[in-house]
Amino acid sequence: MKHPDKLILILFIAFFLAIKLPFVYYKFSDENVYFYMGKMIAEGLMPYRDFFYANPPFHIYFISLLVKVFDSNIFALKLFPILESILISVMLFLILRKAGKWQALAASLLYLFSFAIITTSDYSTGVHLTSLLLVISVYLISNEKYHHAGLFAALSVLTKQYAAPAAIGLLIYLFLARRKKFFDFLVPFIIVSAITHLAFFILAGQAYPNEIFFYHLLKPEGIEKSRIVEFFVYWDFPALFFVLLSFLFGKKENMMLPLSILLPTLISYILFSDIYYLYFALAMPYLAWIGGHGLWSLVSKIPKSRYFLFSAILLISAYHSYFYVADHGPAARIDFAQDLSDFVKMTTLGNETIYGSAEITPLISILSEREITNHYADTNRKLFMTGTISTARRTEEIKGKARYIISKAVVSEGRIIINEDFVDKKYLSECRIAKTYDAKKDYFSNAVIVFDCRK
């Protein structure tokens, strides 16, 4: 067989799709906020000026383009983080194949079947798009196309702020290792970044830096950082183990480029007060790059090494795939999304609005064709914890406007416990409970309550 490595990669990608596609359904997630915002942009609104958005603009403008193509088809939109992950895997393969086809295959599949990627690619949070743009930049650097690489690195940072340390790492690498090409990369990076930031500052005013930068300085720690790191180490231990092997047995010169991206990224996670498990998806290509090198450095010393390599990757893939299918894939599913959206649509007039939990209300808005009150789609608790908006003020703003308020809740022994800050509990108690749904296998709640607040 002329190219067995390519055939194996194709077969593993097919397997990845086979385990992922059955779980493409409505889920509780921030992705629903981004889908709603993309729809609003497609209809002529602008982030920062017309609605709050806590990230740079590229992600939701990319979604708005998809909305125009797929007409708000949620299932089509949810395919993209899966496709982006596959593309990253292929890009890693292409980057590393020059160093050796089996090392390239090892890195590509360590990435694709890492637990961080299998689980987080269920959700269109923007991390996989950010990662893809950055990996494309690295691919272009490896092919000495520095102007284009600078453009894609800029787009990566314009998608999510947490790509900035990685981009800085790339700049340091180019300055130290390829100084003659440093400005070829830097100039387009600065031009694209400056034009974008200036344009949105002119159009949205102070709201733009406030929302994409200053707001994040106020955010408290969410889930305890040590628990997130512990979870990552536990589930992605194979990649970390192979990284260690790479340092012990591999050629150090092969690690300079991935390390220049990986180290600033991991340091930023230590320094940031508020991180999430999905952030490790951005670091995963470079851990897999180094880990693939370590894995091949080990098995290449063994007779019939390709079989050992294939067996190791197959074992890791099967292990992570099993736990994904058994537990994480079915989690956070919204079985009743269509029923709830039909209820909202049938019991409201076209000009009536809804409001509520960011993890479900934007989805119901899209499906029912009912707008969110004042386009308050992002009702993340940290908006209220930071004082960016007060619960009392927000309640006054939606009073008499929001027909239905949709909230996640914990129902226990007949008691309804709502751990949300997006509306005053006293006002909510004055509304009538119109619908109650069981939330099966959600991470933090077991019910969704629909309050009818029509007076």
C-alpha cells in the first residue's frame, strides 16, 4: 500500500464522525447565545452597540454568514465545531508529515481523539474556530507564507481573546528563529487587528473595549481552577504522558515551534482568574504535536513499530470514545426544545418577546420565531456578579415586555430552586408557572420552568 498513513487517518476520521453525529442535537449551552447573535447580525444588528457581546467579533460574524447560508438550521450550525476539529487534525498531519508520516499520524489522532476535543466539539463555542485559524497560521509558517500566516493569527485573536498569548508566542518564535520573516508576519497581523478594533470602536464607542476587555478583568473565578486542571489531567493523561516521553527521548529542536505556542497559552491559564475546560482545546494541537513526537520516538525503537503505534492510538481512541458515548455525548440534551418552542409560538403574538436562561432561551427564540426582550440573550451569571448589570435594573427593563421567562432550576421535594441572577426572584414569584420540563442529564439542573409574566 502506497500511503497507509493517509488511509488510517481517513478511517479514524470516519470513526470520529460515526461517534459524533448521533449526538448532534439541541443542548444546554452558551452556543445558543452565539447562534442567536449570529441571527441578529444577519438581520442587520451589530454587537456591542445593539446587544452585549463579551468577545471579539469574528466568531459571531462567521456564524451570521452560516445563518445566511443555512437559514438558522441549528443542526447545520452544530456540525461546524466537529468539522473544524477534523480540519485541525488534517492540518497537523500536513504540518508534521515532512518530519515523518507516522509521527504526523500519531499527533493528528492524539489530537482528534483527545478527551478535550471529543467532548468540547459538541458545542459551537468558538474555541475550535479559534484553534483552526491558529493552526492554519502555523501551517502557513511551515510553508513560509508569512503574510498569510499573520492574517490568520490576527483572525484567531479576533475570534477569542485567549488566543492572544499563543499569537505572542508565535511572534517570539519568529523573532528568535526566523528574524528576517518577523515583520512579514507582524505587519498584516497589526493591520488586520488595528482596522477591526478601530472600526468597532468608531461604530460602538466605549462599549466595545468595555465588553471585550475590561469586563473580563472583573470576572471572578467560576469553577475552581484546580478542579478543571485535575479533570484535564485525568482524562487527557495519555497525551501528557507522551509529551513527557518527547522530552525524555525526542529531538528538542522539533519542539521549539509548538512549545512557543503551548507555553504562553498554559501560563495564561495559570494567570487568568476565570478558565474553563474547553480552553484546553486551544492547547491540544500543540500537546498532540509534541506527544505524537514522543510516542513515535518510543515505539520506533521496537520491531514492527507501526503496529505498536496503531495499537496505542486505537486503545486511546476506543477508551475516550467509550466514555464520550456512555456519558458526555448524551449530557445536557434538550429533549423538549421543539415542544417548548411550539408552545411559545402558539400562545404568543408575533410582537411578544421572551427572556431567560442563556443556555436555552436563545434556542427557543430561534425555533419559535419570537425575539428575546431587548435582545438580552447573554444572561450569564458573571454579567450580574461583576456589576456590569444589576438584577434589579434588568428586572425593571424586562417588566411588562417579556411574556415568558424561561429558567433552569433544581426541583427537589416539591421545591423549585432557581440559581440564576438574570431576574429578581420576587418578580418571578408574581408570574404564573405555565410549563415545567424535566432536564435529563444536565450538569447543574434537573428542570426547566416557563413562567408566564403577562399581567
